[in-house]
Amino acid sequence: MRFALLADVHANLEAFEACLAHARARGAARIVLLGDLVGYGADPEAVLTRVMALRAEGAIVLKGNHDAAIDGPAGYFNEAAREALQWTRSRLDAAARAFLASLPLVVREGDLIFVHASARDPERWTYLDGTGAAQRCFDAEPGANYLFAGHTHGHRLYAHLHEGRANAFVPVPGTAIPVGRHRRWLAVVGAVGQPRDGDARAAYALFDEPAETITFHRVAYDHAGAAGKVRAAGLPRSLAQLLEGRA
Amino acid sequence: MRDVHGIEPGARIDGFEIGERVHAGAMGTLYRVTGPDTGFPMVMKVPRLGEGEDASGLLGFEAEVTILPVLEGPQSPRFVASGAISKLPYLVMEWIEGTSLAERAAHAPIAPEAVAHVGAAIAEALHALHRQEVVHHDVKPDNVILRREGGAALIDYGLARHARFPDLLAEERRFFSGSAPYIAPEPVLGTRNDARSDLFSLGVVLYQLATGHLPFGAPRALAGLRDRLWRDPVPPATLAPIPPWLQEVILRCLETDAALRYQSAGHLAFDLRNPGQVELTARAARSGSTGFWGQAARWWRGHGLRLEHATARDPEPAPVVLVAVDTENEGDDRHPALQRAVRRILASAPEIRLVFVSVVPAVLDAGESAQLEHRMRLRSWVSPFALPPHRHSLHVLEAADAAAALLAFARANLVDLIVLGAPGPSQLRLAWWRSVASTVTSQAPCSVHVVRRPAAGHDWV
């Protein structure tokens, strides 16, 4: 079975659809949405409608910190995120809010585990931003062979070494990387809806379970259109610029 | 007799029948195997595992199992099969028929021409590997097989790094004792993404073959490995009768600073195949100890590496560009167009190496004067570019078939791009050059850039 791992969609419908189509064309049978469905982007309703339909078809959907903040505290958000949060709250109806509130923080399937931030205290939204954080994430779920997360908006592949050490690797898009089951792996899959590395293309990953490979992808989409909608909605300009690859 | 793995001749593993044990080392054991017909002899590698075994041994096995299946070409053994690492770890690959370079090294010093011949074959193998984004990191006589049919193959990818796969050995600081004499400064300092490290190791091998000595001894501890960061090797010509060009090549490989070495294995192979083209510097004439100030300079360079390598990125090997110049027919407008193209290429790629080739018909008894005449024409053709000697070389080939000669030269010298001029539709006198261009284009082992000055007016269709 091939898993499509999509994190940080952030209400960017164009990027979301482009990644779904890209993954389907490559044989993805299972869609996993690793949280932060909303926030920043201009299409929260349309994205959530699509997500609800996908879940009805068997997709795994997780809660991210932006999803949790819709009906919760947002104390540590920066100004642009806070503005986008206020705007998003005004757009979502009760059904959409209830859907977001119902999402799980962690999903386990066999020796696979899916989480938005770190598997260690997922509700604290810790960034997996180095080998130390990755190691704590590995340690929190000793039974998991493959761990998948988002939240940092960057892409990394961590390998679990012996004696409490992790190895970090920046993947080259489009390369099928062998990730054998003899070793434990943690993939931070990059952001669909708001990459921050200066490359405007959307990021996601495909995990081929029987072949034991993971491929990180970058997908070109109508980022100018998505940025235009952000501007038209009156959201902070910096959010539109990020979509245009101006990091 | 059962061995440490409990494997005995005649046993079957996943359809492979175990034969003779051919090697038992620190990393694992090799058995000849038979099985599915692959058309070539096979060997199975089984890693050493279990209590008290070094974890880096397993990481090395894992690196090999990951990298070998994606490699293409005769520079490495062909991958056949592997077992799940956590259940039945084994690797079946091609058994390369030939001679281990270790056997040749045992008889060192060997003649400079033989050193160059073997060295060029290894450099070509490394070039093929580096093009596939792999750094071998364990170039030493034990790991080089001189194929029976010619050419060299590199075996044992237990320390190798593939730029597109996680490098699980990145944090390992232990090295296998047999490799210590050959290891480059960069991996000693913890940087494993520089293909030029393999050229340093090859330099150690060339030094050993040419003199019978190891330039930095055989250190047993990490501290001993740091010697190569500041101690200049004894010039090889003081140990054996070595021509200046070979000393130049060897000492250039052994530079502490990778930027002072050859920038690609292809360039090193080229120099070893064309000793007359080696640009001699002070290295060629070095005869004694470098003295305190020379050592201080090397130490200083080695010191600077620590900072520089913290931010080093995978370098692209410097490309080799062949420019075919027609020195028989000068003065037509193909020449300025071709020179413009060369100038554009130079502007876009500073590390590039240019090889200018003229093919002239073989004329019996014309003597050397014709050769010399074309060489001079070639030199004057190149002079506007003011290229430093190490960036370019000039060649006059005598052959009846210009296309075949260019193609053979490009293949032998690992050329990345061929640039040639084709005559315009109105240049009937040069029409045969059109067929040279089309033959080269269709059969070249690399990219081809055909430069053509668009003909004016009605000629243009």
C-alpha cells in the first residue's frame, strides 16, 4: 500500500488539489492528512469540505495546532497567524468547527504512527527541528517503525541510530529513498500549503510500504492564484508573499 | 565445517547454493555462490553480527545494500539480491574476475608507465561512480580489482556515501584499520560529501605503487590520521626513479586542500593517459623535505579546512568539454561562431576544462612538421581565450575518419560535452563536415553542441 502524506495544507486549495492529483497518479491508495488543515490560506471552507469527503473514503486526518486554535487558545501565534486565525474563525460554521475539534492528535496503524508535531507530548506542538527533538520523538513511541509528522514546514528524514542518536537528512525531491524495516524512520514531510524555503512548489511525501521506500515530492501548482486569493481576502500580505516563494 | 555464521558449503539461502568461502574479514565473510543464472559468477557477503560486534560494521553493510542496487556500469560489481537486514542479512553480487590491486601493490615499486595505466583505470572507475553521486571513501589496493577484460572495478561500498540517501555513517568517527593509510583529510574532519576525497586516496595508492612506500605511514589512531593535514609527504621521486609529470600528478592528488587537487577524477584520468599534457608546477621539482615554512603553510591550510568543511556542499565534478577545431580549413565563418560558443561556455562555468582537438588526415611520411603546423594553428585559435595551462590542452589527431577519431577521443577521455561547428547550407566545399557533425551527434557518449552560423536570406529554410 502506498501512503500519501500531506501536512500543513493551511487552507490552500490549489496546492492541496495539485498534491492529491500528483499522489493519485503515483498510485497512492491511502491519504494521510497530518494536520493544520486551516490557517493562513483563503479557502478554509472548500478545503474542509474536501477533507471531510476524503475521510469518509478512509483517509486518516489529524489535528494540528492551527486546527486546535479555532476553538482554543492561540497565545503563541505570531501576528500574521493570529490575524489569519481570526479571519478563519469568521468563515467556519458550526459543523466545520465540530469536525476540527473531533480530530485526533495521534493515529497508530500497526507499526506506523501519524502525528502533526512530535509524538512526544503531541499537544505541546514541539517542532521536530533537529536530531535531539527527533530522538525524543522516537523514544516516545518505541513500538513504531515509521513515524510521520509535519508542523515545521520543512522536509527531513531522520534515521534512528543505536544508543539514542538520530541521523538527519535533507531529501532530494523525486528520489525514492530506501527505508528498510530493520531501522526506525521519522519523516517530516514538508508543507503542502505554505513552503517556507523559497521554493514555491508544494511539498508532500509518498511512502511505499511494501517496497520500503519514501519519496519526497515538490509539486508545481497555481501559487499565483492562491496568493491572489490571500490578498483579495484581506489577509496579511506576508502570507501571500510566502506562497510566491519569497521566504 | 560450519563457521561463525553457521553457514556451510552446500547450504541454500533464498535459492543460492553456498560454495567456497573466499574471504573472512572484519566486515564479514564472502562465499562463492551459484543460483539463478545471471550470466556471471556470484559471491555472497554476510556481515558479522551479534554480541560484541561493532555497530559500524552493520551500518557499512547497510550502506552497501542500499547503494549497490542503484549503481550502473562496470566500475562496480553488479547487484543480484539481498536479504532483509533484520532477518537474513546477505548480499549477492557479481564476482569480478581479475587481479586484486593488492597483488600489484605487493610488488611495488612498479614502472611509472604501469602506475599511470593502472591509475587511469581507477580514476575512470571513480569518475563513473562520482557521476552517479557516490563517493567511495575506501579507495585502497584491497578494494580495486583490475578486470581481466581491462578497466578497474571498485568493490566494498561499506564506507560509501550516496548524495541522495541518508548517510548513516556521517557521525561515525572510527575507520577500519586497513583503510587508515589512504583516508583523505575531509572524512578525518567529518565531511563525507566531497568526491575529491577519493582522489586523495587514489594519490596515496599511486604513491605506494610508484615508490613501495605509504606517504603518511599506517596510523593506528585518529591522532595519527591528522598528520596528513600538516605534514607534506616525502616527494616520491626521492624514493624511486619517477618522472616529474608523475610526481606532479601524485602530489597534486595529495594536497590537503581539496581545491588544490584535481577537481574531477576525469581530469586525473586524462593526465595519467596523456603524460605530455601534465602541467608541471613546483610540485614536479620538489626534491627534499619541505622545511618548516612549507609545513607551516600546509598546517595553515589544514587548519582552515575545519571551518570551510563545516559548510561544504556536494561539488559537481568539473566538466570536460571537447572543442573540435578544423585547422585544415581556416578562415570561414564557422570559426568565429565556434569561438563565440566557447566564450559563452567559459563565462557560464568557471571550473570547466577545455580540450581542443583537431583531426587531420593521416599522411604517410609527412613527418612531424605537419603535426607541428596544425598544433601551431590550434594554439593561435585558442590564444584569444587566454586560458591558464591547467584549464585546457591541445591535441592533433591523425585519422582518416574525423568523426570516429573524435568519438574515440571523447570516450577515452571522459568528455562531458562535445562542441563542434557545422557548415551552413551554402558552404558546399565543407559539406563533408556536415556528415562529421551528424555522425558525432548520433553516436556521442555525451551531449553535443553543434554550432552553426545561420546562413543569410534564401539559404535559410
